[in-house]
Amino acid sequence: MRLDDYLSTVRLIKRRTVAKDMIDGGLVKLNGKSVKPAHPVNIGDFVRLTIGGTKIDIEVLEIPLRSVRKEECEKFYKRLT
């Protein structure tokens, strides 16, 4: 699954276009590196989001195969900070 799609599917970022813009702007890092929005996400990857000066670190636990209900979102990642 693409990084921008993953972030919007698990509801860390509201829309995929916003996720794409954040990734392009360097506000999202995958395993400590800047990547493109279409970069694939794998189980065990670490993602750092910078939102309004706040850094949020997560570990990818699962990759969703479809849309995710709000109640199920947190089973797909573990928040580290």
C-alpha cells in the first residue's frame, strides 16, 4: 500500500491529498528518510509525522486491505510517542 494511502486509510491524516502534500513537504518520514507519497509501506516500518511542530512516531503493525472503521484504526499501528 502507498504511504499516502496508508496514512489516510488508518485515519492518521484526514485525506490522501493532504497526506501527499505533507509527504512532499518533508513532514512525513518513513524509517527516518524522506520518500515519495507512492512509496510502499510494510509491516514493521516506522513513520514520523510532524504536525504543527508536534512529532508523532508510529510503527506499522498491519496493512489494511480495505477501508477501515474508526474503531479499528489503532490495530494497524502502534503509537510510539
